Amino acid sequence: MNTVTGQKIIDIDINKRVLESNDKVARKNRELLKKYNIKSYDIMGSVGTGKTSLLETITEKLNKKYRIAVIAGDLTTTIDADRIKRHHAETIQINTGRVCHLEAPMVHQALLELDLSNLDVIFVENVGNLICPAGYSLGVDKRIVVISVTEGPYMIRKHPLTFKQADIVAINKADIAEIIGINIEDFYKDMREIDPRIPILPVSAKTGYNIDKLIELMGL
């Protein structure tokens, strides 16, 4: 009750309702992927971290062993999906328009477009953003958060809640860390303060550095 006007005020947590609805569909996604014994990964990171390049490198290494699909999220273009398709992975593009993240219902629709009986692994490349996607479960097995040394040394410290929800943290472009004056150990220190159990690994999509170790961490 507003004591000044005497008017009743009801606060409705729209965000809570949206997240509850999203989580319901995420559970459906999880059940669907489990039914077909598909391993699945949400690849999350800001624009320019090299998520697509990383997926290209990983897919190229795994496409003879696994049947792979990639669900690529972007605001408008099909650029990322087109790049990954060259590495013998089935791709589906989700264009979100103004929405800065993928949501479980979007992924669910993409899953229905795939022949899941003919797949072993699905990667979901989230929209380039380190904040918005963090609160939206997609129903996949693991979330891999990608950062790059070119973003500076403070990304983990600035976004602790995002990294608390990661299953793996990949530091891309590690091959140029020394050149631009970045100390990789600073990232390790920040992650130890957030959650020392979450594995963190410097990698390079360009040179292939530690890609095999990343694949091992992913359980592939």
C-alpha cells in the first residue's frame, strides 16, 4: 500500500516468470538430448573472443570421430554458421534480432529441425555477449565461457556471476598474451577466488595450442 496515495501497488517480477518459463523448456531440451545420447555444450563469450574460430578448430579435430551439429546464435547474419559448415558440421542459424542471448525455446525449435538420431555432439554458439546469456539455461550438458587476452586482464573479475556458472573457462588467443603484456596467471588467480573447482585453460584457436586438452575437459 502506498502510504501517500492510498493506492495498492503490486510488484510482478517479470524476469522471474520469464526465467521460470525458460527453465521449463530447458528441462525439455535436456530430456530430448539425453534420449538421443547427445553430448551438448553452450559456448558463451563476448564479441571478438574467437568463439567461432574455436568451434572451427574443435569441429575440424572431431568431425571424423563424431557426428556434429552447431546451433549458431547471432543478431542478424549467418556468417558464423557458414564458417563452421565448411568443417563438415551440420549448422542451424538462429537470428535473434534485438535479443542479446539465446533462450531455451529458441534452442528447442532448432533441435526439432535436426535429425537427432544422426548426431553425437551439439555445440550451441551463443550470441556474442558475456552478460545477458548467463541467466538463461539452454538445457545442455556444459557451459564453456570463452574470454580472450585481447579483452584485458579484468574480464573474470568484472563478471563473477557469469564465471560461477561456467563448467569450463577457455582463455583464447593465449599465443599473443606475452606480446600484449597479459599475464595468464592473473586469470587463474581470479578464477581461484570465484571457484577453484572450475577448470580454466589458455588456448589458441589459431595455433591449436591446448585444443586437445580443452576437448579432453569437455569429455570428448
